[in-house]
Amino acid sequence: MPPTFHPDIAVIIPVYNAIQYLDECLNSIVSQTYRELEIILVDDGSTDGSEKVCDQWSAKDNRISVIHQSNSGEAAARNTGISHAHSGLIAWVDSDDTIETSYIEHLYNTKKNHAASIAIANPRSKQSIKQDGEYVYSGQHDIIRAWLYNEIPSYMWSSLVDKSLYDGLQFESFRVRADALMMGKLCTRASRIVVYSDNGYQYREHADSTSHSASSPSVNLNSWMESGEKEYEYFSSFFPNFRKQASYHIMHELVVVYFCIKQLPDGREKKLLCHTLQKLMARHLPHLPWAHLGAKRFREMLAGLKAFILLTVYLMKHSRNYR
């Protein structure tokens, strides 16, 4: 049912067994200085009482609506939230996180002041951000290039996005990098993106939240690699002129995966992960834009080449083991 008021921003909160932190999260949202909010709670089959807390908040604040659904995963909860949103802008908050009182107002004003399709509050210091704390990317070519060279943050939880950019898109059920896969697609549709420094989003590590579900290292690392390949296929199919930059983008991720796998104990699981990673690196290494990388990115890809060699040596050494 549409809200009886006319909110500008839909704040979507997927909820799954977040009883310990949910009140704190929602209190930080309803206390925002920016009041014109449509707050959508998507209860993804909670069993710890979170579902009741959602209903209690809805009863005392008419800006809050609750959708209860059977447990389907964070991607499905996010898709449900988007489909129920009536506002023109979409923001996200994880159910175990909090935001500072003026966070959404600052996000909204920054987006409006730059006439941007997407605003991202970046809590980390990046070289790509100017001293005044803001950096603007305009035009599809510059935006895609910036995305593939990792200048634009890949997380959804500190973004404010025109809802129209989500049309026809769905979050996919990857345990890792689902945010990056969606954000990459949104970037290709944006006319302008502003990234600015802001620590107003308080991110909490919590094993039971929708975005931190526990699973074996192999499941998470395989999901990481699969989502990366899905993103590469998207860019190489729809933007073939950026295929080399897309290979760089994915190789950057694969180097991180390599160091994660390296920490695992020797065994069949590690060997299978190494085999998958080596195969993917072999796919992308020959297509990197070496001549256009610059010193820092060139060194990063040399690290990728070194990782590929070490993976090959490891697999040769253990070729008869863990079968």
C-alpha cells in the first residue's frame, strides 16, 4: 500500500535474526534530520523475535512499513524492498548497523547539489577523492572507466541512487560481492556520480546479519570468483571496448582471493580453489591493458602474475595429492 505522505527517499532494511541490534538501527533511522523517508523493513523469515520488533516499530511510526516473507536470502529481501518502494530515491541500511543523525540529509544534499544519479558516502580515504572530500564522475565513458579501475566504492549500504536506475535489475544470490555486481550495473546507467568522504554510516561486523551469513571458506571464495566472472561477462558483453579494463578489475579481485586462499590449510578444498583461481587468472592475464595501467596498477598486476606463477607451482607440487 502506498504511503499516505509523499516521501523522497526509500530506506530499505533487510532483516534476518537481528534482534540484538535492530532497535538501535531503527532508532538511528527514525531520528534522521531528513524526515521525508519511506522506511521499508523486509523481514526475511526471522525466528528470533526480529519480526515482532519490526511490527512494533511500524505501529508507532507511520513512515515504516513491514514486509514479511519466508527466508529467501538477502538478495531476495533487497529485491522485495525495491519492488515495494514508492519513492524516487533508494538508500540502504543493514539491520545491525546505525547511521548518524544527519547522514541521510548530507547524502541527499550532496547528490542534489551535483545533480548526480548516484551519491556514495565513502568512509575510507582514497587517493581518488579530492581534498574537499568530493569527487564527481560524469558521462558513461568516464564512469565506467572509474568503476573498472576501482575508483568508485562498490558497496550499496552508503549509496543513494535514483530508483529508475534499478529498473529491470535484480540482486543476485551471491554470498560475496553481490553489492559490487549490482553497483557496477548501476554505474553504467548513471549520468553522474558523486563520491564524498563521510563517516556517518556505522558499519558493524556481526556474524548473523543478512550480509554476514556464516559458511565455509570455499563457499565464500567460490562465490567471490563466480560473481567476479559474472561482472566481467556483463561488461565484456555490453561494453566490449572496456574488456581489457574489465580484466584488470577482475584480476584485482582475484589477487585478493589468492591471499585468502593462501591462508587455508593444505587439503583438497584448497587445491580445488587454487585450480579455479589459476584458471580464471589465466583467462585475464593476457588481456590486461598493461600499457595504460600507470605505476601503481602495474605493480598490482605484477602481484597477480606472481600469484599465478605460485599457484601453478603449488598445483604441480600437489598434483597427486588430495584427489
